[in-house]
Amino acid sequence: MTSTMLREEFQTVLAATSVEDFRGQLVRYAHQAGFEFVGGMLVIDHDGGRSDFINVDNMPEAYRNGAGCLASNYRRDPLMQHCKRSSLPIVWDQSTYVRDGAADLWEDQAAYGYRSGMAVTLHLPLGIHFMMGLDCNRHGQISDPELRARVADLQLYATHACETAQRLFGVHKPEHDPMCALSTREVEALKWTMEGKTAWEVGMLLNVAERTANKHLQNAMQKLDALTKHQAALKALRLGLLSL
């Protein structure tokens, strides 16, 4: 069975060779997931409080050029504020904006088809952030199990897309320190993670307790400056510390 981490669309976005190719992959993924719109935002913080914002999306030009996209609105937008503060996924709809006293912002964007959606943000070391959202024009709620599956899928996809965004937009990251080489067990744990195994399954395969498997993964994450085990696996693969 093909693993979640090795699904074709994940590998395809990881291999995008241009910004247009990257945009096309994001749009294709959104449509396959049943959403009309997709947005990927790479934020790079600099000294002095300045930040660069790089967007890749299929936003309608009329909305992009309208009052609804004014930077001043971002400070009131509950979706943007959540993503700025948290790495937890968010599923939003009209009630999200009403609850935060920003119903007018929802009305503005709903006119262009942005009525509900989900988003996740990766807050990385060295002031690098990547936000990815899927948006649609419907009010209806999907079932909880389906929703959980889609959110988990988006988190994994965003990890791959973040690697590509950094590469395509020339984000320079420090090279891996050879003094922090992964142990054999850490490599094995990451490899099984790439195959879509849970920590419990990794423990069974390595003949160790789940707690020990988690320790190997946490050690690898720390050495690779990764926030999740999936990001650690991708970084290890890119650095040649792990092969498929």
C-alpha cells in the first residue's frame, strides 16, 4: 500500500521546478480536496521588525485588488491572527468572524467565494513561517471524521509545500552540522515515519517501546531544527541523511 507520506501529490509539489509549477500543484491539490481556492504564504522575518510576505495563490484578481485585501484588515482578521500566533490548524466559517466582531470582513470576502475553509501555519526557526489555506464557497459542514482527515492531510501537504517555497524563493538556511549526525535508530525511526507509520508502529518495527520510538523521533527533530517528525523526515531526506 502506498504510504501517506509518499503519496504522489506530496512528492509532486516537493519537486516543483518553478513558481508557476508550484502554484499549479497547489491549485490541483485544492481542487482534488474539494476547495475552490488555495493560498500559500511564506513570511520571512528580518531584524528591525521588517517582514517579507510572498504569496502563491489563485485568488480572484478583483478580490486581490479590492478593499477586502487591505493590509489594515489583517489585524482584525481572526483567521490571520490565529495563524500568526499558533501552529494549530483552524477550521473557519462565518461564525469565526462574527464571534470576533469582524462580520463585515467575512461579508466582504464571501462576495468573492471565501465563505469557509481551513488553514495551518508552520512556524520555523530563524523567523520563517509558512501558512497554507484551503477555501470554498459553501456554508455546509462536512462530517467530523472527514474533516479531521482533511485537516491532517493539509498539515502533511503544507510541510512539503513549505520546503518547496523556501527553495524556490531562495531562503538561505544553515547547512546541517555534521557533528549532529543522526543515530542509526533515529534514521530508522524517520524512515518508517516517511512510510506513514505511527510512533506505536515504529516501536513495534524497531522492537522498542512506543515511548522509546518517540524519543528517537524527538532527538532527530531537535538535531534537525524541525517542529514535527514529518518535517524532520523531509529535512533528513533533503540533506542526504535518509534515502527512500
